[in-house]
Amino acid sequence: MNASPADQLRLVEVAELDARIRQADHARKNPPQAARVQELLGRRQTLSQELTTRLGVRDDLRAELGRIESDVAVVDARSARDAERLASSSNSKEAQGLESELASLARRKSDLEDAELEVMERLEQAEAAVAEQEQLIADTNAQGAELSAEAKRAIAEATAAHDAATRDRAAIAATLPADLLAAYEKLATRSAGAAILRARTCEGCHMVLSGTDLNALRQAPEDAVVHCPECGSILVRTYDSGL
């Protein structure tokens, strides 16, 4: 196959644009923030599970405190009733019984108040633990939101680069001979497709050509479409090729 040196150079432009298209496509499908976002999602799930446990502890303590407060209210009501009865009683035996019960109720209330203080301390700690966990989740959510926004911007930039390279590629490809473009596209499925030979090195696979290969290229006509002996890419010769 033969093609003008100018067409062959434009073919290298197509190859470079194809490489940019592939890079942009990979970038928009795999933004650099994606892995960290996934890590944060996993962390949030773990933190949420721990929060559920801490909420359970806090709610149990609230329920326990409520029961104690209810018991205290019952004791207070009974003490008030007995005190009223004692004040109006003229029966010494009944009075002794009421005094004994009031003393027992006082001890019961003291025990309940001690238990209430202990539960209140534990509840304060549990509420602090819940608040701490909620803050960790909020911080994780904020990091995730920031990274997601960055990922969206990266995807938008990659998409814009992909679209621009695709337009440029189409414009250049339209100027090339159909058979040359078809040959390139077939080769591009397994190699760079087309590359400059610079300083005796194929820029597609970075192989330095041997003396025998270089001699063959020197003898090939200027418009001959030649190939890299290593990767098979169309090898485009210029003044910098070192021939």
C-alpha cells in the first residue's frame, strides 16, 4: 500500500487522538475519587451499625430511668398518703404502722434516687457516645459529598475532552484515503496502529530498530506504507527518523 507522507503524518494524529479518546473514556468511567468514595461508603455502613448499637444502649437507659422515676412517683404518692393518714390518726398502733411504713418508703426512695443518679450518669455517657458517632457519620458524609462533587467535575472534564478529541478525529479521518484508514483501524485493535519512527525508535512500542530493518526502510519508497517489525504499527518516517 502507498500513501503520501502527509497522509501518513495525519494518520499519526488520528492515532494520538484515539489514545486521548481512550484515556478520556477511561477517566470518565473511573474517576480517581471513585475508590475513596467506595471506602467511605463502607466506613459509613460500619459507623451506622455502631450507631444503632449505641442508640439501643441509650434507649434502654432512658427506659430504665423512666421506670425508676415512675417508681419514685409511686413512693412519693404513697408517702404523702401515709403522712396524711398519720397526721389524722388517733390510734397509736395504726400510727406506729404508718411510721414504720414511712421509714421503709424513705429507704426505698433513697435507694431509687441512688439508682436514678447512677442511671443518669450512664445515660449521659451513652448520649455522648451517640453524639460522637453521629458526628463521625456526618464527617464521613461530608467527605463523601465533597469527593462525589470532585468526581462529577472530573467526569465532566473527561467527557468534554473525549468529545473534543472525537470531533477532531472525525475531521482528520475524513481527509484520509479510505484504504489507509481501514488498514490503520485494523492494526489499532492490537497496537498503536500508527507511530512516528524517531531516532531509529518506534514511538508506538519504543523498540529500537536493527540495522537490517533500518536498511530496508531506507530502500522503501517515500510513499510506501511500512510497518514496525515488532508491534506491526504503520511506521511513519520523518527527517528525525535517523535513516
